[in-house]
Amino acid sequence: MSTFRNPFAAAAAALVLSACGPQAQQPTEPAPSETETPSQPTDTTGSATPRELDPLFAQAAQEFNVPAELLKAVSYTETRWQMVRGTEEFPGQQPAFGLMALRGADLEQGAALAGVSADAVRTDASANIRAGAALLSQFATEAKVERGDLGAWASVVARLSGISNADAQAEHVHKGVYAVINEGAVALNTDGSVAATLEPVQVEAKFARPQVRAMAAGPNYPASIWRPSPSSNYGARASGSTGDPSMIIIHTCEGAYSSCWSWLTNSASGVSAHYVVNESGSEVSQLVNEANRAFHIGATYDCTLNSSKECWLNGTQSNHFTIGIEHGGFASGTFTSGLIETSAKLSCDIARDNAILMDSYHIVAHGKLQPATRTDPGPNWPWASYLSKINGYCGTAPSADIIIDSNTANNDASKARFELTGAWTAGSSAGYYGSGYYFANTEAVSAPATFWFYLPTAQTRTVDAWWVEGTNRASAAAFISFNAAGTNLGTATVNQQANGGKWVQLGSYSFTAGWNKVQLSRWTTAGSVVIADAVRVR
């Protein structure tokens, strides 16, 4: 079978799909119990993305008399053929669900037309595609579309998008859905098998094209397109140092790029961001001047930068000292390498121009500042490599510290990796480092959590650990350090009932060249749990 290009970046033609069930982190959770058991693997049906999507698209297309190419292209443009579970990113916009990114009233109507429940449309891939096809069919009937004319479906595509801005509608139709139809695309499962294909079909969308005019560059980033938000969607920063940008906040649109910038430039939304990056990284829109305060975070974040890199600003509203970047896509999904590269270049430019430190304390997730209601950019954002790319583009020396997080997506695989043995359960109580942590019952069993790190030469390093404290935590949790030869260098015993939410020094050890490790043992007094969150080697 041929491999097809997509219209955005050749790298995305080999888009890899994984099971995308609900992944939103909850802001709080009950304290882990020693009787809790690990979560089960994600099912391969229902809310997960099936291994083969082509038959589902074909069946729905035939059932509702909708071109299969159109159905696939709409889904690809909206979700990159991922079974998403959206969250609310912007007030006034309903969250999107499934391969077709159906929302609100459209989801309800599609469910009714397809004869399935709204809950099924949110969680089941087949039901979601059928609901999307049923909606497209209904809209085509109302618009008296000649169903055999693929180009004539363009107005139906525009209606389903929910975009009201005429230019954004045109961008979505021509540069999104119909570009995919013309270029084709293929998506692979993680094992290399084919999940979905769209062979290229040459067709012209019968829809008004975007206005032909010179696109002005953004005032702060020349590589962007200037699409200014109305003055009602942003304001002035606080006077004095509290209004100086000191953080960059990473968001996901919880929808497609054109819909995202369209909503943020609509006065009815009342919200904005400084920038929006499209799904492939081929385009960036600037909406608000960096000198102004975009309304992108609804949280008051206390931030004072001190020697411990803690952040307290005396209750100043977060938007005053932050710059926000939205990204096309979903917190429950995955991201193309092109998007990450483009976003890293943009963050480098922002940080350099505003003297923002390029580390994980100053370039952070939206969900980190507003955890009660937001989770973006989600567990699949590659934080370690992203920060490394930012520093690389800006020519700054990366930190000599190596941080091994319990979330693999946050680690630089060339320097750090995390491994679990035995029964461990994911947790997300407040105070964790990076993205969540794992906990396990204490018992006489050799089933540790292992924090691996690579050193090119023999070095003496200091090791720190981070955990979330709690009354049911082990009072004598043992962290054991080993060199690359497997020699035990020493054990540090800590009380995880206290000192949570910060780095705690374990000791200094003489490590050797190669992959060294720090293991968190479970072998201590039964009746409590140990917390595997993060380890820092400095």
C-alpha cells in the first residue's frame, strides 16, 4: 500500500494512533489506600481508538449516503483520526468528543439521527462516526446538495465546523478538509499496522476562498500572521514589575486551528491568547501584542520568584505576568513533531524578548496553573524534549540537572527513563511534580520504581526526590542509588508523610559512566504506601 502525504507536513503522514480514552487529570483525589489496585489497561473498543477505522468510515458513509472521502477528511482535520475527549478550554464553547469532534447540540442531534445515545457518541468510535455522518447527511438534504458532487459538500463542511468567521470558514474548508482530500493521508497504529487511509482525490471545493490580501506579520513574531483580537478580549498589564511577562503558558485549543483563532478573535468570546499554532506547525497566528494582557487563564496564581524557583506574585491575576500559546488539538490527543518544533521556536523568541527563564518553572502547562478545571496540554506533551528544543533554538546551555519524571512524556529519553515493576497505581493529588505520580502498597516484595539516568562520564552527583505527602504515606521510604555496574552506592530513608511538593536531598554519590539508577523500594513496614513522583540528579 502506498504511503500518502497529508497537506500539512510529510511527517504527519505517518501519524501514530494510540488508545485515547479519558485522560483528564483530576485536580484532587482521595488519599490512596493500601487496598487500592492498579488501573486496568485501556480496552481496545468503546472509548479507545479502534485498530482499524476504515471499515467504520465506509459503513457510516454507505448508511447515510455521505462520501467516505469527505467523512474521513472532516475527521482528520478535526482530530487527526483520534478518539478525543474534549474539555472546556474557552467559556461558551462546548467540549468536543470522538473522531468527529462533535459538540453540544450537534452531538445531540447527530445521536438522535443515528439512533444512538449521546453518551455512546461521546465514548464509542462507531457511534461517533455514524452521528457525524448522519449530521452531514441531514445538512446536505437541507442545502439540497448534489450528493455525487464531492466539491458541492463544502458548504455542509463549513456548517458542521461551527465556525462563524467567513475567513476562518474558508481556511477550514480549503486548507483543512479539502486539502486533505486532495493530498491524502494515512495513520498507523503503534505496532505499525494501518489504522486509516485516505487516498488522494483531486477535487475543488465549491466554496468562497479566503480573501486575497497581504497578510501582515505579527508585531512580535515575524513568522506569524497578525489576526488581532478585538480590544474587548484583552487589556493592559499591571503596572510595575508584576506586569512584566515572566511565564509562558502552554494551552490546547480543544479543537481545530481555524476554529480556535476564529473564536479568540470574536468579540462575543471575551477571551484571547497571544498566539495560536496549527496542528502541523506550518502556521502561527498572533492575536494579541505581548505587551498586552491576553485573557487566557481564569486563575489567580501566586508567584514570587526566589532562590528556590518558587513562584508568588501577591495574588496578581495570572494574565498580567504570562504569555499564552494555544495549539490546535486536544489535551487527550497527541501532537505532531512539526507542531512541537514550531512551538519551541516561538517560545524561544518570546522568552528571549521578555527575559523569561527557559525552564519548567517558567514555561508551564495551563493545567498547572488552573488544575481545578483545565488539564491541557495533557499527558502526551513532550515536556523534556520541548524545553530542550527551546534552549537549543535560543543557544542557551541546557541545565546540567537531569530530572526523571514518573510521566515518561516529560523525560528526555536520551538521558532519563522511568520504569515500574509490580503493581503500581497512577495518582494525581495536588503537589506532584510534572504530570502525576504512582503509588504502591508497602510490603516485603522486590517490585520497585526505578529512575534511570545516563551520564557520559563518571561523576559525583547529588540526588533529590519529590513526592506528594499524605498521612497514609510510608514514614521510612527507601531510595537506593546504584551505579551503571549495579553496585549499591547507598540508601536514603525519607518520611513521605511530610516535606511533599518540593525537592528533598537524598545524598551525594559517585556514579559511573552509563545508565545509573535510583530505586524507590516498597520493602518497609506494611500498611502504608510509597510515592514515586520524580528524582533530580544535579
